[in-house]
Amino acid sequence: MSKSARAVIALLLTVVCSPPLSANDVPATMRAAVADRYGAPETLRIATLPTPQPAAGEVLIRVAASSVNPIDWKQLEGTTKDWWPLEFPAVLGRDVAGHIAAVGPDVADFEVGDAVMAYLGRATGSFAEYCVVPAAAVAPKPQNMSFAEAAGVPLVGLTAWQALLDAGGLSSGQRVLIHGGAGGVGSAAVQIARARGAHVIATASTRNHDFLRQIGADETIDYRSARFEEVVAPVDLVLDTVGGDTLVRSTGVVRPGGTLVTIAGRPPESRCEALAIRCAAILVESRGDQLDELRRLIEAGEYRVHLDGVYPLEQVAAALAENAQGHTRGKIVIDIDAR
């Protein structure tokens, strides 16, 4: 079966296989993808674990879908263990869309049966049938999205929002350069910047240029055939999702007084200072209020999620391996309801 056919079938399953729960329907155990040690994606196993219980200020979500982000396979490889170590056995997964299955004390904004989405931050992982999330991280699921699509919103959408608006101070009429525009964060950023009235320039391979124009890019640059600093006029804001040499070279296209924001390393501080530009590196935060702003953008038709692949929980290792290749257009999703 082709990847596109599999995505369509799994997308339909997330719509029809996720009826609301009552509080009495929560089972004592759940299936989850478990890591017992650092290693490659194939070291993950499907196991039965106790269903977590929400504490004060938390909700239990029955997971309809999750999505894959680079942090998942980087954590598994041990790349992030100096600042975000895993406690084994560990359940990965940072995004969730599903129904509220139970609420802990002091939760007033949600009730059992609500369709929601969230970025988990450092809470329990979402490659499982259930996960516990702080209520402050949760937002209603967009009414015009499937659970699979909604699962692709939280981490990348919040990262793009916080990079462009909080750190970057984006405003209407500005020129914005977004590196890696076809990826998860990049495609979210293109749409947010477009919705805010910016002139959007995005780098990506040629095969993704039509996609970028469809989601709002005004200009596209093939990073393989052109050096962006040689073809881009000075911009007000750069969002770097690539790092390395791309991050360093990006300082040269920011106008004096402009801003460079990266999610992929540390800006060269001395060079930023010499060029009179503001540079910042961000780590995404769980913010239910900002996720709700994204929901409004989605329901207004200004933001969508492209599903590059949909996998059942049993194939989470293959989903991680595909994302690790670095060529994902939009998002890869784990459909927890697929059997």
C-alpha cells in the first residue's frame, strides 16, 4: 500500500474511531511504545502499562493521535540527555490530540469528553493510548481538523508562534526569511507569518516550492542551487530551523536593527553585535492560551497541516526513522486508534 493511501485510511480511522468517553470507561492499563534504553528507533517495543492518573491541575487524555518531532528520535538516541534525560522505561511523544478521559482536582476549563490538543512539554509521553497533561497546556481541537491533523499542530505551531511573535516581534509588512520552510516548524511559520501580513521568503528543496507557495510563501529559494545571502534583499526577521552554517550566514541578510531567531543552536553573539542585529535562541514552552490562538487561526482557514505520513502505534519505529531522514513535508502522525 502506498504512503498516500495509508495516510487517507488512517486519517479516516481517527475520525470514526474516537468517540467520547465517560469517566467510567478508563481502563486500568494501556498500550504504549516503550524505550528501555538509548538507541535506534527499532529498540522501541509495544508494552502494556498502567494507565496514568491526573493529579491536581492535570487532565487525562485518551489519545486519538500523536505526531513525530525530531526531539523524539534525538531523545531516543541520547543526543539530548545532558539537558533532557530519559527515565527508563520511557514513553516518547510530545504532541497529542484526543478526548478528555478524566480531570484532576482544580481543573475547571475542561470536562470529560472534550476534544482537545496539547503540547506535553516534559509530561508523560503520547505514543500511548492515554497521557496526562497539565490543563494549562491544553486547548480545544479545531472543529475543522481531524484528530490526525490536530496532532500535528502543538509543538511546531507553538515553536513557530513563540519564535516569530514572542522572540521575533513580527509585525505586518515586515520581510521574513524562514529556513526549512517545508518542515514542521517551517510550514507552521510560513502560515503564521502570512496571516500576520508579512512578506514571506522560504528556503527548501525545489520539490517543495509549489507546496510553500500554496501555504503562503511569496518567494522560494532552493538552498541546494543558490546561496540565500546572495539572492535575498535585507529582511527584518530570520527564523532559522536548520542551524550550523545556515545560522551563521543568516546574520548577513538581517537589516541593522532586525532580528535573527533560531531553534537549532546558539547565535554567533559577537557577529550579531557587530552587525547591530538582535539574535535569540528559543526552546518551546507549553502554552494552552497560545495553542488556542492557533486554533482560531486554523478555524479561520489561515493555517493547515500537511500529513506526510500516518502510522499505527505498532509502526512508531518506522515513523521515527522516516522523520530522522530530514525530508518530512509537514508532519508525520501516529494514529493510536489504528489496529
